[in-house]
Amino acid sequence: MNANPLLQAWNTPHQLPPFDQVQAEHFEPAFDVLFAEHLAEIDQLAALNEPASFENTAAAFDRSGLRLERAQLLLDNLTSSETSPELQEVERRMASKLAEHRSRIYMHAGFFARLDAIHAQRDNLSLNEEQGRLLDLIHRDFVRAGAKLQGPARQRYAEVVSKLAELTTAFGQNVLADESEYALPLTENDLAGLPPFLLDAARAAAEARQLPGWVITLSRSSIVPFLTFSQRRDLREQAWRAWTGRGEYPERDNRPLAKQILALRVEQAKLLGYASFADYAIANRMAGAPAAVHALMDQVWEPAKARFESEKAMLREEAAKLGEPADIQPWDWFYLAEKVRIARYALDDAEIKPYFGLENMIKAMFDVAGRLFGLSFSERHDLKLYHPDVRAWDVSREGKVIALFLGDNYARQSKRGGAWMHVYRWQSRNGGETLPIVVNNNNFAKAGHGQTLLSFDDVRTLFHEFGHGLHGMLSNVEYRLVASPNSPWDYVELPSQLMENWALVPEVLEKHARHAETGAAIPAELVAKIKAARHFNQGFETVRYAASTLIDLALHERDDADGIDIAAFETAERERLGVPPAAGMNHRPPHFGHIFSGDAYAAGYYVYMWAEVLEAEAFGAFEEAGDPFDPELADKLYRYIYSAGDAREQRAAFRAFRGRDPQAEAMLKSRGLR
Ligand SMILES: [Zn+2]
């Protein structure tokens, strides 16, 4: 047998994973070795014969486990971007083992004793700000992992964490299976209203499944346009029910899993002395406590519902004109909204898309990164990547390569839905300069022929993920564990949401939003319409988002989840909050992957809106300066936001950038809720 590539040095450019050599069967044996190796490192730090110091505890901890992390990030990325039944099996089997290993490290009594001793003297150690932060964060992670627990509580805590990892993985896999198995086949007679780009993509999806005709999938870039354009109300209803029924298909019902997850989370929070999981989770974020989140949502919920009702009245008028039923159902909303949009804002996706070719938009975002941060991108064709659609760029700043950027933009069956950024390696200087490897994933429907064209929503998604990407690429810290985008989850969406603003900057559009066939710049009146249309449908969008947020909070603020019935709870909460039935929610609990396929966004779906408050304030600074590329602000943006990682406390970092604390007003205005 050949040597396991996960245990060898990676002598590739940028020490990129040797994608062509790694097989699913390499992971489990490698993890066994790497767990032992990492544990030995920590044992050694615990057994040091010299007094504990920042350097031999916190800094040394930051340098430990690197080979394990390398393999783990590779597995994470592959199971999301290019998975296989074999990899999923590995993922399922490794989930609890990885959690157990993490527990062994973070409950290491010997090492924690030294760390705790150093932490107790932190103010006398002459640490700089980043070092103080690193020490606090590592110490906090140990405490939150149960390092201070004794006896049976300690044992039980590890069990709870491990069981949670297993259940959340299963939850996510069920949703993925529902999404990848479902296909709505269409024949010649079912195509009324569908625009060419969707027909192209639906044809390609059918071919990929070796089916005749056209296929609509549950990928957002397939299902949402279908709901928007199909004139067939019966098919829209069928597609809608499949989409919103994910996670409760009888053979893979996620509701019992969600119930167990909630009960275990309450137990976890209580073991650490918190009243609820929401208290425990939010203590770790910029918001600090659930009350701060409610204070924000209270400013949003009623205005959003009021706006939703006025939008519904518009849709009713439109329905009457079209001879459609006045009783508007959620599967009618996208369709009628598009008609209203065309009637009132004359904004037609089919008219807009030719100006937003994917290739042009990639150039646009690189251009923005160049003007704001002095970055340049040079494509590499010599790297062996994990799929032919993936592209790679060396990223330079001030004449020096600072990152490798991967772009993986198209939907495929082996990739999960949605859009996200991840890393293959974090930036660091501790123990030697380490370049970050950053990947952006999108799920655009690849054009059957010609350039893939994007809706403006897709363009925003592209810029959004690129904002996360920049956060990772620009990270400029000493220690890996505080490298961007390692930030609290209600802060980490600031760099991404902020970047969306530059997609609508006139000089960027003038240069890059060029017609795919004629090369003509996008007409000014079309841009004006895109901007005017931004407030349209914000009632619907905000209600759907806020309803999911409020249900997430309600689920996680419980101090007892044993008797919970997920379906009944969802119904009762919708009733209590007055969620309008025609709105639906962004995510219903049975497929709410944000909160149930991992713990990062649990009691944390609010983070997008929290970050939107920060984002609206931050872009407001550029608007006040009258220049979207104002050099002084761009420099502050780099220093305090994009490069700072978690090396600075976020409220202070934001204040340093903006000169004041954030207020919700700019966000409410930009959503048209004022
Ligand atoms: Zn994001």
C-alpha cells in the first residue's frame, strides 16, 4: 500500500492538498495517527519542566495540531464541495470521533492547569493586545468545552458534545439527500413562462441526471427562478411543497433529530451554568446576551409585517389583473412579485442578466479589491484541484503573494446547496509565515453554452462570499487561532455583507456590467431601476428572515426541551408571532441547517441582521465621504476590519473604524422599513 498522503509532507505549490492522491479511505487511518500526535503535543506541553509562560502555553497551543487541522479542513471542504457516498460515510463516522478528540484536548486537565495559572496572571505578563486576546480566547474555549467541570458532570459533558456532533451531521446529511434526490421533471407542455437561462440550466440538470427533457432541482438557482417565472400554478405548488418539505420526508424525518439536539443543548448550557442554550451561545458573540438581539428584532418585526401587508395588497391587484386567484399562497408570491416588479419598476431579470456575466463580475470584484486594498489576482492553471470547474488565483499585495484564492462557482450534484466561504489553511506567523488558502463556493446554474449569466441577487451573493474571502485573504495576525475570519458569528458577516455594496457602485458597473453579446455598458436607467427595486419585496424578505430568526431564538431560549414537539412548536410560534401564512419562512425547523447541522449558527440566525446594522453603518461612512474608494477609509477598513481577525475586540474595532457605536437606523432605512 502507498503511504497515506494525509500523513506526508505536501510538496505541492503553496502546500495545497494533493487532491489527486487523497482517497476517502485515507482519512480514517490518518485521523487515528493525527489524534494521537496532537494529544502527544499537548501532553508534552502539560509536562514541561519549566514554569508556565504565555509562550509555552497559549502560543504553543496555537502552533499545535496543525497536521490534524490540515486533514480536517480538507475533509470539511470535500464533503461540502465535492462529496461522494464514501466521503459521506467517512464524515458520518468521523463526526463523533472528531468531537471526542476535541473534548480530550479541551478537557486536558494537565495543560488546562498551566493555562489557567497563566490566565490568572494575564495582566502582569506584559502581553500586547493580540496576545492578551489569544490567551483569553483559548482559556474561554477550554472553559466552554467543560475544562473546569469535575467528576460525573465532566464525563457527561463530553458525551453530550460528542452526541451533538453526530446528530447535527445526520441532520445536515438528510437535508442534502432530500435536495440531491429531488427532481421535478418537465415536458414540453410544462414550460410556459420559463426564460431561456432557466430552460438552459434545466436542460443541463436533466442531462446530468440522464433524464430527457428538463429538470427543476431544489438548488436555489433552479427552484427560485422556477417559482418566479412558471405560469403553471399547479407545478409551482408542487415545487414549493417539495422545497419547504425538506427535512420531513418520511424516510428521513429530521424532526426527531432536532428534538434530541435541542434537549442536549439545554443540558450542555446548564452544565456550564447558563439558563438556556441561547444565553450560552450569545455570551460568546458581539451581542453578548439574547436581550440585545431581541432589542434589535423588536425594531424590525412590526415594521416588516406592516410592509409585507402593503406588498400583499399590490400583489392582489396584480393577481386580479392576471385573472389569478386573489387568495395568495406562498407559491404565488415569487411569481406575482416578479409581475409587480416588471409592472411598477420595469425590472425584468431576463433584461438584466445579460449585463452580469459571471466572468465580468469576477473581474469586477477583483477590481474592487484592487482599488480598496491594493490586491492583484493572477490566475494559476498549473494546480491540480478537486474539480475541473474550480479556478485558482495567487493574490498579491505590495508585491508579495499573501494568499491563494479558489473560486468554485457552479452547482453540481456532489456539492451542497447555498453559498459559502471556507479555508484550507489559516493565515499565521506563529512558527513561520503561513499563507491562507481561501475558497469561495457558489451554486450558480452553469450555462449550457456561452457565458453563465447572473441575476442581480446572484451578483450580490458572489460579492458577499468574496467579502468573506477577502476577510480570509487579508488576515494579518500573528496567531492562527485569531486569524480572520475567526470572529464572533454576529461580526463575521460584516466583511461579506459590506462588500455587496460595491456591486452597485456606478464606476464599477460602468466598467464591468457589460452586455454579454454587444459589450455595451449597462444603461443608467437600468441601474436606477435596480436601485429603486431594492426596497421592493423587502417586507416579504424581512418577514421570512425575521420569522426564522425568532423561531431559532424561541427554540434555544427554552430552559427545557425534553417534551418539545417540533411540528407543534413551529405552528404555535408562527401563531404567536403572527407570521403571515403567505410569507412562509426562509427556513422551517426540519431543514434549518444553520441551527441544526452544526452549532455555529444555533441561536444565531440573527447574526446576518446584526451584521447588516454594522454594514449599513460602515458603508454609510464611504457615502458620507462621497467616495466609495476613499483611501483613508479604505485603509481603516483594512486595519480594523478585514485584516484584524479576532485579534481586537469587535466593539472597539468597529468604533475605531467608524468613530462611534453602531445604530440600527441606517439598516432600517436601507431595507425601506422607515
Ligand atoms: Zn455570509
